[in-house]
Amino acid sequence: MRQLFFLVIIGLISNSTFAQKNCTELIYQVADAGWISQSMTLSTPANQDYSIRFVSSLRGLTATITSTNNLSAITKEDYWLFTTEDNERKAFCFIDKTRLVELENQSYYVNTIALNWSGLEWLATHKVVSFTAMGKALKERLIPEVKMPKVGTKSFFNLSKCFYHTIDKTRIVNIETTPLDEEQLKQMKLPPSTKAMSLQFNTIGIDAEQQLDRYRGVDQPNYAKGLSRMAELYQAANDPVKAEQYYLEAQQNILQFSGVDYTDYPSLLNSLAAFYEQVGDVQKAKKHYEDAKVLVERIFGQHHPQYPITLNNLGALHLSVDEFDNSEEYHEQARLLLEEEFSTDHPEYTTTLGHLSNFYLVKKDYKKALEVLMNLSKNLVHQLYSYYPSLNEAERLKFLKKINQTVHQFYSAAIQLLPTIPELSNEVANINLAIKGLALEGSISTRASLLTAGDSLLRNQYYNWLGVRRQLAQAAVIPKLEREMLGINLKELDERALTLESELSAASGALANQFRLRRQQVTVDSIRRGLKAGEAAIDFIHFNYHNGKDWEDSILYYAAVIKKEQKMVQMIPLSDHKKLQDILNINITQHSQSYINSPLTNRELYDMVWARLETELNNVKRVYISPSGLLHQISFGALRNKNNKHLVEQYEILNYGSFRDFFYPTQTQNKNRDIVLVGGAKFSIDSAKLVALVHKMKDSTQAITPADLYAYANTALPLSRALASNFSRGNLFFNYLAGTKEEVETIDTLLKKHQWKTHKYIGEEALEDKVKKHSRKEAPYILHIATHGYFFRPLSPSPVGSKEFYKQIIYAQNPLMRSGLVLTGANRVWQGKRPIEGLDDGILTAYEISNLDLHQTDLVVLSSCETGLGDVYDSEGIFGLQRALKSAGVRQMLVTLWRIPDKETAELMGHFYHYYLKTKSASQALRMAQKKMQKNYTAFYWAGFVLIE
């Protein structure tokens, strides 16, 4: 078979966050049949090779680079395709047509362009590529040079999908691109569905509805898809009249031009039925579900995945109107079909069990409900521990989002049955223990294993194991008949995976430990075995409540109390989301009426989240807690009990992201007693001094290479941060914090007296570059940073254009970009100026921290404002500096929940290290320091610090 080679170029992402400042050569192989699976090698000056098997498109490449945190920069300018805006160069990922080998058959070029625009969809979804750059590239590169309609169709369609997945679907959003004129678009002969999707987001400035009107009656199946998408958008925007209009027009178009047996017609009927179910028209919903069922069976047969899905839709609809016999029949048909024709590992099987548990619960058949719930619990845990490990973090989050509804249905059903079947409390607790923080844990263990792998062969074997696990997960959703035709044997795949696992375990102790941890599930029993007398573990849970028929507008909070002497978990109801939100929305300042300052509000919050636990905590002195949802914002030690004493006086409270960290504590290999201290940063510093710092660094042993300098030359503000706005929160400016310099110098003096090795960076030396230098082998045992911190809650995206970095931060969609630390020189970039060549910008985002290697660091102290805050993602907890540090491999972190005062914080830190040197325990040292501060200060000054294990 003739093989053709061409070079694919990944452009520079102009930011130290993404660029690893090295050259990358990416060579792909193309065969006559299209793209084939081949090895991909990324070569770096450090001889770090990553060989990963991938299939088909740039999507695989981008996912690979992200998962390995090795997004490298091309340093040859002629490989870049960039745009000029405000005299700033913006490079981005794109295939450079001029580097393609001339192909005799232009179909290669067609497929390549289409596939790589699909890859750009992935990049934009993950906020790596700018919309402006893509829009201009479409005009400047594709349209003038590509005349084949197939190219334009595929490329433009994938670009429109990119916009669809990254922008609020409920409204028309103006994306600032160089517009294509209408005549150019017409010449491309795009299918109407593509135009509807693209124009809807104003990529050429014409309203989507007007554009669709021009193609009414066209004999084109894709036109129906465009109509259906418009219907979905109006449905999401709560406009049922227009939604129905477009659904019905799509239906009419299919029937007129394609016929009732058109393969996409059953899917449209299911969507239309779901719409009618949502608006309360049960009869129309029932008719369309039934029609869809008949057509799926006729067109595809019962072994097609759509068939059990439609059966479950019908079963849920009949249950909503108390037609129990029909509901049970449809759900049982789906269950039996999935067991016989597919696999119990099929995602729809889990969904079916959720439907059946709701059915028996509503029917008050508690015996059968319990039986199904126990099966559902077992199935969920099996999926989490069997197939989940093969996914990367993004895929894990997507998987968790997919099963989240079933998990919440399980919690809701179990809670209703607890009064009569109390043993269900252990099942609820076990699922929560299994699912909480699982995406983060997987990414940490995988990364740690790869970092300790000494050769590329071992990494190749690891990715081979991942590939087999992925095949297993994918094969589980294929009907048995098709598996037999394709020669897929689940048992053989499983045995192959186990064999590879054994080989990897023998070759790497780190990987062997990872596999061992994956097999050993975190359960109530394992937690109980780890507890001592006088200790208790409290795993908090929050979930959307489902009454068996419908979702109610409420989020409930429960506490699962685990004690060594009790085999059964005590499941205790707490507050609902709205009541908690009302209290926690009060901003914590020195004089506000927040729960920290107001005795009345404090007592109210105590009654909501702790008072009911007291009866279970008799004779308990140490409490391990794992918060959930809004509870992450609470400083539990600051709550006052009925005797008006703070809980920090009554209990030693240890805070965990998940109890996986309690059962499998991170072991820090670093035995050195060394600490990195950063403070007294000069946020405002003139350009001349910053340039002098660059020269000083070049003269040091950590000199910046020419490639490093080139990577930063003439760069604009980073693309991934380039979300602009017309929004202003005032003239944000970071003032000098004198207390941070005093704090760092005090700690430096104290630790030196105890023979600790210290690395102190104060004033002009408090650079982002200095912090990043202490990674991997240079990572210290303790990292202490005293400075300004920031956290912005998510806001709606805004058009591109602003130069001020703080506005870009405010509107960033990645939560790891909306929290971070501020170091020397930060005010320059924060207010819109370009960073100095050869020097980081002074704004250390959580995203950048997550890409450091701090597995040798036992403790990080962030003596800064709001470093414990972030976006809350269901069972995954806080996405912010907490998650970034855990992802980097840190064992413990001391973070803050509100804006802490400068002078008093320096005093608290002095007490903390004094007690740390005595006790060798960060948790004991913090408690003792807080009790010391309590004698002279109110809780506002000492309770903001929380230690996360």
C-alpha cells in the first residue's frame, strides 16, 4: 500500500501556561483508505518521547498533548499561521497547507481539511483556540484556495460545530471575525443545515432564521437537521412555540423528500416526543415515542441501541401518568434486551435500572425497589472501577456528568426508603465514596506513574493498556451479534488487559501501586477500619431530588456519619441548597453580617449543617470531613455550638477533598527539610527593572535559552486567556503587602534556627519564574507563598477585544484561569501591557500550577486571599487552586476562604510554623495557632485558613 507523508504543524500558543518552549516534530502517515492508526512521536530537547496510538483526526493529537501536559511550541516562524490585531501576533493551531506533500488524489486534501477542522472543534471546546483566528483562517486559507464543495462543506460544518459547543445556545452571539460575504458562501454550495448552524452564530452576519427561509422546500435531508437544531435551541431558550414550529417543519421535510424509513427519522421523533412530554402534551408524546419504536425496529432491528432507549422513554412517560402496567412492561423489555443482546455494562442498562427503581418506588413495591437499587449500586460501582480508569480527566468528567442523573435518582430513591430499609444508607455512602473526586484522583495517579516511568517503552506499554481498556468500554455498548461479526471477545479483551497490567506492575512499582489502588475500592468498611477510637468520618452529599416521577426544584444536603464501632452509616438530613445559599451569599468582611461576624447567622448555619450531627459525635474528638457543594465555603471550626464555643475548641477537624485521600494517603518521597518562601512581591515595577531581571536570570545557572526567549518574543496576551468584555469591576490594581515580606522573613529566620534549608524570594525576586523553577526534582518539602490571590465567579462570555488581563480573567470559561496568585510585575500585564520578553507575566494561574510537578512537596501554604475558593463541580469538588495543587501532586495545602488581613495573617503564620516545628503535624499546628489567635481576635482574623488533606 502506497503511503504518503506530510507535516502537521501545531502553532504557538503564546503563553508560558501552554508552551513548553521546545521544538516539536509531528509526523503522520496517510494511506489510500484515509487516515490510519500509527505511532506519533513528540521529540523534545530533553529527549522526552511520547509514543501514543491514535486514530483518524487532530482530535486524537490534541487530546494526547493535553493528557500528557506536553503542548509544545513550534519555533520556526514560517510554520505559523497568525493574524494581526492591535499590533499583536496571535498564533494558533492549524494545518499548514504549504507543507503538505502534493497529492495526486485531491480526496486526501478534502479529508485532511475536514478532519482537522473537527480537531479545531475540540481545541475551541477546551478554550485553546481563538474564534477570531479560526474565522479569519476560514476566509484567508480555505475559501480562496479550496474550490471543492466537499471541502467547504465539511470544514465549515465542523467550524460551526465548534461555535455551537462553546457558546451559550440560548441566544445569538456575535463573534468578532472578518465576515465572509454572502456571495462567497453561496458559491461554496453548503448544505442548509451547515448554513443554519454557522449563520446562527453570526459568522457572516445574517440571521439564521432568514437564511433557513431561503432553503424551504429544498430536496436535502440535511435541511431537516438544520431545522431540528433550531428547534432544540428554541426549546432550550424556553420558546415552545418556535421549537414546535421547527420540529414539525423538519418532520414534514423528511417525509416529503426522504420518506418514513429515513434513518434519522426515529431520532427526530424521539426529540419531538420529548418536547411534547416537556410541555405536558402526553398524548402527542406517547404517539411519537410509539412511532419511533416501530420505525427503529423496522429500520435497524431490536438490537440497535435506539430501541431500548425508546422503550425506556415510553416507560417513563407511562409512569408519569400512573399507567403502571405499561411502564413496567417497557422498562422490563429494555432490561431483558440489554442483558441478552448487549451487556450489563452498557450505559443504558444503568439508566434502565434507575427507571425501574423509580417505578417500584412510585408503586410502593419497596421489596423490588430495594432489589433493583442494590443491583444499580453494584452496577455503578463496577463501571466506576472497571472502565473509568482508562479515561483521561476530561473524559472522566464527561462520564460523570452522563451518569450523574442516575446517581441522583438513586440517592433520591434510597433516601425515601431509609425509614423502612436503613441498610440502604451504606449503599448511598459507598457510591458517594466511589464517585467523589474520582476524575482528579485518576489524573494524579496516571501522571505520577508516567513521571516515574524511566523509559519510553514503559510509557508505550501503559498507553497500550489504556487502549485495551478503552476497547473494552467501547465493546460493552456494541450488540452481541455485531461483536461476534466483528470478532470481538469481551473475555479475551479483559484477559489481555489483565496480562498487560501484570507486566506493567512488574516493571514499575508506581504503576503497580496504581493498579492495586484501583482494585481496592474505597468503602464504608474500609473507612471504618482506618478510624480509631474517638474518631468519626463525615462524608457530605448533595443531590437534585427526584420524587420518582419528576425532578423537583430542590437540592438536598445529607451527612453520612461513619464510626468505627457502627457497621451501618448514619444518614442525617441537613439543609437544602437555597437556605444555605442565602447565608453564604453574604460577603465575609470585617464588619459584614456574615456567619463569621453575626452570632445569629452563625447559629442559623450551625443548626443547618452541624447541630443534628452532635448526637452521633459523643466522645468524638477528631472528625474527618469531606464537604460537598456549598459546604466547601464553610469554615467549620468557626461555627459556634449550643454552648457558644467554636467547633475548633471542641474537635480537631481534618478536611479532605475525598476520603480516597484518607484511605490511600499520598506518600511524599522527599525527605529533605527545605522550604521555598515567596513574599513581599513588587506588583508595580518599571520596565527597565524587569528587563534587568531578565538579564540577571540569563547570567544565572537557570539561564533562559534563545528558544525560551523566542517563544515569548512579541507575544500578545495568551489566547486561552483572551476572553474580553465591556464589563468593569473598577480599576483593579494590586497594592504592596508589607506584611508578606515580614511574614516570610520571620519564617525564614525561625526555620533556619532548626536547620531547615530555605530558598527565599522577596521583592523583585518574588517572580513567577522563580516559583516555577521549583518543580520536579527541585520541588521543596514546603512551598509558602504570601501574596495577593484572586478568584472570580463565572460570568457569561463576552466578545473578543479587551486588552486588560483582569477582564480576560473575569470572563474566562476555564475555572482554573479564574483563580490564581499575583507576583512581582503583575500589574503591568493585569492592566493590558505586554509581558517583558523572557519573563513570565507575574500572574500564576491555577492552570499553570496544575502543570507543575509537585509530587515531592508535602505542604503548600497559600497565605493569600480566597485561595480555597473555585467553581463547584458536582462530585468533583472545587475547581480552582485546590484542584490545581492536588493535580500537581501536593499532599496537603493550607488555603483561605475569604480576603484575609495582611498584618494578622503574618502573625498567624508565625504561630503556625512555631507549632509545626514542635508537632510535625500541619493540622495540629493550624488548630493550635488558631486557638492562640482566638484569645485576641475575632474569627474573621483566624478562621479563614483551612487545611486540605
